[in-house]
Amino acid sequence: MQQEDFPYKGMQPRYSILRRQGYRVLIVERHLIFYKVNEAEKIVCIYAVMDGRREYRSLI
């Protein structure tokens, strides 16, 4: 799995509040996958998967 091998492959979100909270975003077709990397426990935690055509700032 690519997220296992490359957890920082996703980009930082465009909204600074989400960047400060440590979110990353991966774009897969029309979907946005919001996740955080926990270095201490070596895990990737997915918080939301949503349609990329929606305004997402208030949904996370």
C-alpha cells in the first residue's frame, strides 16, 4: 500500500487551520482523503473521505 510506504505523499490542505492541525490530503479521482500521520505509533489515521466538489473546511 502506498500510504504505508509514503505517508507524506498527500499534500497539505489549502486552509491554514487544517495545516496547523497536521492534516494531509490525498486526491483520488473526485474524492479528497483527509488524514494525519502519527510518527510515534507509525500509523496513518484517516479522518474523512469526501467529494472534492464540496466545500470541506467546515466539514472536518
